[in-house]
Amino acid sequence: MFEIGGYIELDHYRGEMLHKDGILLNCGRSCLKYLIKARGIKKIYLPYFCCDSVIEACQQENLEINYFHIDENFIPKDIELNSDEWLYIVDYYGQLDRSTIENLYQKYERIIIDEAQNYFAEPVEGIDTLYTCRKFFGVADGAILYTNVKLNEDLPIDESFKRMNFLLGRFERTASEFYSAFVYNNDIFINEPIKLMSKLTKNLLHALDYEFICERRTKNFERLHKAFNVVNKLNLKVPKGAFAYPLMIENGAELRKILIQEKIYVPKLWPNVTNIEYESKLASDILPLPVDQRYGLDEMNYLIKEINNIWR
């Protein structure tokens, strides 16, 4: 029976949702596992410069894994792909434009595009593409997959209400108070099976002002790029709705430590990448400076001032 009456729950939102036509799943790992199962993938090439969650997902599905290097433009290099192998391509910081992705598809055909850092990019028709929601929005989970194959399994629907504490806590208090809960939420997905996106996360994604978020992120990126372009070792394009501004400088790791002491939280992405000459340096010296929708030009100017003061 339906329940009628009683107390009112969270409102149901009815705004337009970006990527609503994709397959809505619980996390990025599930998107990759969905593809592995649906396409019968047995062998895959992963970048050395890669999140350990991607590697773990492939290991859990017993794939044969090989690795490749990327060049200074984040494009795969020195790969000969066999007919039974797939290539996993990460769109780092939204630096792979549509024509580059189309060229990679023409060259390799069996590719998977990871858009975890480029949520506002449109998928290229016919190319398996995955997005994750919690790197861009205040949700505890959620991911979206575009593919033309279907996994013939009855997938359970995820539930998110137990994971919302760190998001609600940070809304009213400080990030440091709830950081351990944030880390715990990330760790949950290591062994999570493939599930459909929760009703709660889907509802929240219908409440977002995507136009505002995209514009704010783009303008923040542009402001930092104007300030640091001369010293940045990366030759960057300005992506639409940027994930972060990747500032690469010598001894970036030391600057990161000082910034964190000043309560400017700049993560080290992919700390698992070690002992690989070029990629280890990328992991160490790239500072992904925040450009998200919580901040405007005042915060960007403050960030620029703090970094310049530390350099001096």
C-alpha cells in the first residue's frame, strides 16, 4: 500500500537534468564494469596516470591490463592495439576536445572515454563515455554512461540517504570536521556492485542550475589561467564548465603543503602514481586549484594573491 499523509520529505525537483538520456548508475566504477560485462572485454590498456579506482575495477573483473604513457597534451602515445584489446582514455581536466576524441576513435575504434573531469562535455555518438557526478556537484554518488550496448541484468536501485552526512555537515560547518566521513564515502564504492542511480541523487540532479554552474566554473578557470598562464608548464585550453585549474610548477608538492596549511585545500590526484618518471611528476607537481560554483572572482583573486605571496 502507498503511504498517504505524515511528515513531508525532501521536495521532488523537476528541473532539466544534464545527461538524463544516459544510463544512470551509482558510481564511475559501475560504468566501467557495466561496459566490461556488456562488451565482454578481456584485455584493456590503461594510462599510467590513472586513478586507482579504475585499476581496481579492472582487476575485480579479472581483465588483463597493460599500460601506456601520455604526452604533454595528455594524449596516448606509443600504442599498438590488438583486435581483442580496449583503450581507456581519460579526458584530463577537459583538455581533449571533440576532434581529438574523434581522431582517437578513428585510430583505435575500441575506446572508452572517461569524462570524470569534464562533465559538461557532450558525448560523441557511438563512443562509450562515462561521467561521474560527485566531482562536480553536492551529491554522495551517481554516474552516467553512454553506450549502445545493454547489460542484460536486473540491477538494484542504490540508496543514498545514509551517505549524506558529510555533505549536509559541510553545508553548515567546515570541511575539516567532515573530511573523514567524506573519505569513508569514497571508500564505500570499492566493493559496491553495479546499481542504478538512487532516487535521491537523481532528484538532486534535477534541482541544479547547470547553466550557472557551467558559466561560473568557466569564468573561474579563465581568471586563474590569465594569472598563471605564463608560469604554468601545461599548455592549456579553457574547457567549458571546468573541473579544476591544473597549475603545474616545479616543486608543486611543496606549494600544496603550504596551501593546505592556509586552509586552501588542493588535493593530490592519483597519489598511487609513483616511480613512473613523467606521470609521477604530473601527479606530484600539478595543483588542481578549485574553480567550482561555490566561488566567484573574489575567491579566485584571493587564491592568486596567496599563491603569489608564497612564491615571493
